[in-house]
Amino acid sequence: MPVLRLLPLTAAIAAAIALPAHGQSLVDLYDSARGYDATYQAARAQYDASLARAAQAKAGILPSVGLSAGASHTELDVNTPLGNTNRGFNTQTAGINATQPLYRPANWATYEQSKRQVDIAQAVLTIADQDLVVRVSQAYFDVLAAQDTLSLVRAQKAAVAEQLAAAKRNFEVGTSTITDTREAQARFDLVVSQEIAAENDLQVKKIALDQLVGRPGSVPVPLAAPVQLPDVAPADMNAWVAQAEEVHPSIRQARLGLDVATLEVEKAQAGHKPTIDANLGYNVSNNPQGTSTTTTRSRINAATIGVTFSMPLFAGYAIENRVKETLALEEQSRSVLESTRRSVTQATRAAYLGLVSGAGQVKALEAAEASSQSALDANRLGYQVGVRINIDVLNSQSQLYQTKRDLAVARYNVLLGNLKLRQANGTLTPDDLRAINGTLATDGRPAVDMTVTPPQPPSSAAGAAGRPGTPIVIPPVPPVQTPPFTPPPPTMPSPPPPPVILPPTR
């Protein structure tokens, strides 16, 4: 059976979690994602298209100018009592004409709608900006949480391996039973499976981050120690809700949508109104061979100016039904605005309560971490003096490292929850990442620092012969003898006696 040798614990853990010398901060990766993410690029293209579409509506109130030119040849066959006459002539025409709308209420309503459409496009782009900030932060902290989980699982693996080695040494010298060794071996195998799962999860999270920012092999900078989480300011949920009512881009978009619907009603009602246009033109007609009425050469220069009036009288009830349609759509937009307000209010309150709860959970887990460490130390001491067994130490180790993992995830959730709260009330900007960027270990020690040797498990005097720093040799464990299973043959029960039937009595 091969002999398992453990490297010195400090070197093993340090090599396992060694990070590249240069990492990327949250702001750096956000800048990369801003120029690479396909979803955000599509939102920017939609914004540019909306601006161009809105600019088209201005053409309805501006003059239109057209230049025309033409040439034609005409053949005449004139039949008279005096005889038939055949002749042909050429005609060249050229002109420039302009039309200026003087009174077109529908065009002006369309122009006012285009102004709102520009503001709507800006609100949609703001929503895309905020979504990108949250998505990059989520992917960033997912990678950090996966790195912390893997580091803590490896540290737990090293601690369980030392406990397993101690149990085997004690079994060799006769101070403990094989049960302690089997329990430690089972816990070690479980931690190995957790390590494999943590490695896979880290790779998946890194792939997601690389795909989002467009930088293969990106290395997020971890949190600095001690961790300084930002406070919730203002610490009033109603203040966040009131701010959302004023500045949230979704509410602004819905409010502008209601304005557009109101203008659409005005545009439909303008179908009953007249239109007035001013016309101006200058046209030239050249006839070298004359015209159909004369054979002499002529050139006609005509300048025109005038006003065109148009009044719809009956359109088959199309205008009336169009007005009814726009009124119903206006009511729909009003309901959408109210629904958006309610959704934003609910999301803001939920995000605020989640952030406050997460901050409290971080404090509770910090206290639980200290308590779990004290419990582990007490169980180690109790194992040394014989009042605790090996499984108690293993359970304390599992509780401690699980608490550390929960604490790391809770801290990331608080940082992400701060951004989500600002996104929920519509005030999130890329500058908010700089405050979180200040909590990163750009030039300091990371918050989850696993380069320190975990406490060594105490062992009995008989098993303490090894020196610190020397390789630990785990002796093989003899297999557990299992007695053969030889159950006795089954016996068939004898049938019961037949019942006694008594004659009826009179």
C-alpha cells in the first residue's frame, strides 16, 4: 500500500492559493466590460437608433424643397377639312418648388413626441448602464467567493489530514481505537470531494467573468483585511423610496410614455382639423419647335406663391375610432406608470431590508467564527486529556470552516446588496464602484488569508515523537475484520389446529 506523505502545511496551503502578482480591480474589469459586453453594446446601438428616429419627426414642421427637370418629345397628327398635318416638337422643363407647413397640428404633436422619445432612450440606456454594473460586480464577487471557498476547503483538508495522521499514530501505539481512524478517514474523503466541487465551481465562475469582461485569465483583487463594509446611508427606508420616485429611470420612462400617449391622442384628434401649407415655386418650360397650338419657339418662366387649405369632411369614421383607440392606450400607459411605481417601491424596500439583514448577518457570523474557533480549541484540549473523542474535533473543524465560508459569502452579499439597493431606487452609477474598489486588497493582505498554519492538533505523548516541519508518514490501517454472515435456515410454523364446531343448542 502506498505511503501518503504530507508537505509542510504552510508551504502546501500557500502554493495552493497563490495568486498572480497583478490582479484587476472592480473598476478595471467594469471598464473592460463596457467596451466588450454584447448586451450593453446592443443597448447603445438601440439608443443611437432611437435618437435618429426621434430626429426624423422634426421634418414634419420644416419646409420641404424639391428640384425637378424633364424633357419630352411629342408627335402631332392633325386632321382638318383642308388636309392632314404631321409635326413634332420637343419640350424641356425645370423647376424648384418649396412647401412650408403653416398649420399642421398632427405634425407638431409628432415633433413633441420625438422630444419625449429622446428622453425615453436616455432612460433605457441608464437602465442598461446600471444592469452592467450589477452584472460585473456579481461575476466579480462570484469568483472571489469561489476562491475563498476553495482556499478554506483546502485548509480544512490539511487540518483533517493532520487529525487523520494523529489518529493513525495513536492507533499504532494503542492509545486510540480504529474507530477514530475510520472517522477521520471518512471526513478526509468528504473534504476531498468538496475540494473537487470547489475547483470546478471556481473554473465556471472564472469563465463567466472572462466572457463578460472580454479579458481571458482575469484575476479579481480580493477584499483587504480588516474588511470595512460600507454603511447604509441614509439609514431610512422611506428616504430611499422617495428618491426612487423622483429619479428612477423606469419610472421616468413610464412617465414619458404617458406623455407620448397623451400627445398621440392630440394627434388623432387633429384629424378633424384643417391643414394650411405655404407653396413657393419657380418653373421654366422651353419649347424650341413650338407647342401644340403654335409653331413658333417659346420659353415660359413661371414664379408661383400661394397657400393651400385642406379640410377633411368625412373619412368613414376612421378618425373617431382612432381617437377612441388612443384614449384607451393613454389609460393603459397610466396604468403602466402606476404599476412601475409600485414595483420600484417594492424592490427598493426589499433591497433595503436585504442589505440591513445582510449587515447584521455579517456581524453574527463574525461572532460565530470566534465562537467556533474557541469551540475547536476546547475540543482539541479535551481530546488531549481524554474527555473528547476524535469525531468531536472533526465536527468542530467542519463548523469552523463552514462558518468562515458563510462569512466570506455574506460580506460579498453586503457589498453587492449595496449596489442592488442603488439599482432598485435608480441612483446607481459607475462611480459607486470606486467606494467598493477601496475595500479591495490592492496593496495589502486579503481578508481570507490562508497562508497561516492552522493550529496543530494535540497528540498524546506516545505520538509526539515527530519534530515540527518534518514530513508526516501516515501508517497503513489494517482492514476491519468482518465476520461471515451465516444466518440459520428459516423454519416454517406449524398450522393451527382446526376449529371445533359445536352443535346448536335448543
